[in-house]
Amino acid sequence: MKRNTRRKGYLLLESLTALTISILIIFTLNYCINEQFKLLNSWERKVNADKIVLLHLKNKDVPNNLVIKGQEYYFTQLDDYYHVKVGKNDYKFKK
């Protein structure tokens, strides 16, 4: 007859360790994905600010306040640069 050499406590500890590692992996992936979405949103705001400046260069009839995907963009033109403000972010472009 074969004897069971593993103890029940060891199996429980092994299962808890595997569960802990799995939870850490899930939280790490969740954090990384959220950071990537923040980065993508930042790039999208910059690209939209560039588009707004190009629209104003092409056509002067474009309104200064635009809403794109729920974000309000404010365009102003100063002596030496163009200024686009969206939320807390300011984007300045030299003429």
C-alpha cells in the first residue's frame, strides 16, 4: 500500500500561494492597462489640439470653443504662438 506523504496543510499553503500569485498578476495587469489608457487619452488630446490649430489656420470661421468626445477645447491666438486649452492641460504651438 502506498502512503500519502503530503500533509493537508502543505496542500492548503500551496493553494493559497497560487491564489496570491494569481491575484497579484490580475492587479498588475489591471494597473498596466489603466496606465496605457491614460497615455492614449493624453495622446488623443494632443492630436486633437493639433487638429484644432490646423483647422484655424485653414479656416478662420471655426469657433474658438469646440467639444470633441466630451472634452472642451479652447483655442486662442496670441502674438507669437497658438494656445489650445483642454481641461487642466495647455498646449502651445509657436507660429
